[in-house]
Amino acid sequence: MAEIVSMPKLGFDMAEGTLVRWVVQEGEPIQKGAVLAEIETDKATVEVESTFEGIVAKHLVPAGEIVPVNTPIAVVAAPGESIENLPEVAGAAAEKPAAANAEPTPAAMATAAAPKTEDLPSGRVKASPLARRMAAEMRINLQAVAGSGPGGRITKRDVQAHLAAPAATAAPTVKAAPSAPAAAPTAAKPAPAPIPLAPLASIPTPADEIVPLNRLRAAIGRRMVEAKQQVPHFYITHEYDVAALLDLRVQANALLPDEEKISVNDFIIKAAALALRQFPNLNASLQGDQIVRHGAVNIGVAVAVEGGLLTVVCRDADRKPLRQIAVEVRSMAGRAREGKVRPDDIEGSTFSISNLGMFDVEHFIAIINPPEAAILAVGSGRQIPVVQDGQIQPGWRMKATLSVDHRVSDGAEGARFLQALAAYLEQPLRLLV
């Protein structure tokens, strides 16, 4: 029986996505779980996997088209099966001539009239989705970019190199300023010798640079403004003794291969997931006048990517060993940085962690990621002087700040959660048993 593949909804605020390209063409076989197409959302380029097995009988939308969520995009059928009687196929065929005869919309006319710095490519060019997105945003002709990837494929670095090349050739030539006439000496007092200017003083101030707001940064800005305006935040900070955790990490990593080594953040993910089991109010979201306490503990982990921030999701983190958490998060973060995340990588988080410890940040606060009820901001582990048994001695300390939606929880519960977190971070063997 023929099955309809629809545009997936990746995140509660996603309304539409751009179908970047079809990975499997019409008439080709596809296995369940294989990548069918690449779509671009406000956050990332995502590989859409087929939930059906069979032959890709029909593409219902062309590559490059913006498609609302839950709209049919393809038909997967059995070999030789007729799909002509499917309403989705008939509807797609009827829309094509209507679209061809339709008058241009104001938005389309504005796009056509927009000034272009370079003509867009007319032929097919081999390029990564991220490179195509960058080229579209910067109005760069991909046919003018030299590709360094396999088979001449254009990558992000190639687009960046193309952008840098004209800037280097167009750099302004610095002309020496004419010297001022020397002051006439007086008989009473000679003129003081001029003070030599610093080398940078002769270099002109750079001109202002206009940088277009990319889709990811625009989406982050929109959601964070909504979060700060609509969610009443409160914040609690706790300082943790992480000496035992750092020692245990060294011992564990000595037994693991490089690709499975455990980071401090992996310990924090596991500890937070176990602590959330004791405080389901923080593993929750607000829907109208109801609080939804989620049964699964899915930890969202903030990852810095080109042009913004993306959250990947470690599902059922309370049920997984540290070693598995480390492998999964490292793999998802790698796909996020390459612009090839999967739908399950970025949707379904119930609590988030933002860790800036690797940037030598002592302490910061994070904005809640709606519709979640809380987020944990983690700073660096630092060796500082501490007082123990009346004596000053070196110790390892790490600060973490919990941001909570005051409509869902309160300060006392947030403080107790941070205390429960301390039981795992300061006695890390609890995370292994």
C-alpha cells in the first residue's frame, strides 16, 4: 500500500521548511530509516529519514520549495503499484498549472526587484547544503567558487575563501599624510620635538560592515525575546566541589579509546538527569493552564555552530551509562557543526544544559528554552583557595546557575534540585552504580 511522507515538524515553533534536495530520486528503492531528503529549517539543515520501505514513486514538491509542516512531500509505494488515484498526487498535479498561471505576489515582485551583487547560478553545482545557504545569504554565484571537496564539491570553507578574496584585493591603499610645516623657532625657547605617532595611528579606521542576519540567528533572537518577555525567570547559583569528579574522569578515560572518552559535560548531563527524577516539576513544560510533567528525561545540550547556537537532545539520559552518553552527544554535536543533524537530534528536549566551561567562564545565566521549565548554566572548573577544617588549601570548584520558570516552580524547589545535583557531582561514583 502506498504511503505518504509529509514535511516533519521539528520543534514546537516550526511552521515551514525548505526542501533543499532529494537524496533518493523517483523510481529508486528506499529502506526504512534511510535518508530521503534534506530540509532546511530556521535552525539547521536536517536529513529526513523515510519511515517506510519501498520505491519512491513520486516527489510531490520540487527541490528548493518552501513547504508548510505536515504537507505531503513524497509517495513511497510497492514496486509496480499505481498511485494515480491518491488524492495527494492529484492535488499536487492540479497545483502546478495553477501556480504557473498565477500572478506574481508582492513578495515575489519585491524579491525580483531586489538588487543583486552577483547573478545566482543557473546550472547544477555540487555544493554542501551549508555552502548553498551561505551563498544564498551573501548573494554569491556558486559557479564562481572553486570547490575543494570530493569531485570539486563546494564546502563552507570554499565560500568563506571566496568572500575573503575580493576583500583582500579591494583593501584601501594607505597614503602618508602630508607633513605639517615646521614651526619657526623663537630666540627665547626652541620648539619641542614632535612626538612620534604610534604605527596604528596612521591606519584609517575600518568602515562599518553590514552583516545580514542569518535564519538561525533570527530564530534565536525571536525565541529569546519571547522567552524573556513571557517567561518570569528566577535564578539560583550553587558552587560544587568537583575534585573527585575530575579524578574519576581521568581514571575512566585511561580505560577508554579516544572516540569514547567522557567529558565533564557528560557527567553533568547524567547527574542532572538523575536529579530531575527527584524533581519532576523541573522536567516539565507549561501548556496553557496545565503543567506537563514529562515521563522521559531528555537533556538538551547547547552546541555552538556556524552563525548561532543549536540544541541537540540526549534522550533518556537518566537510563544511559556515561559511556553511551559521551558517544551520542559527541556524534550529534559533530553532525550539528556539519549542518547535517537528524530530526531526532534536535527535538523533544525536556530540560537544557548550557556549558561554557571550556571558554574559561566562571559564571553566567542562561535564558530558558521554551516550552521547557528550566535550564542549567555551567561555568569552568577552577582551582582556587578554599577553607577546609580551618585551613586554606587548594580546591577545585565549579559554579552552576539554574534558571527556572516561576509559573512552574519556586526558589525552594530550585535550591533543593541543586543540592540533589551536588550529591552526584561531588560523589561521582553514584553515576556509575
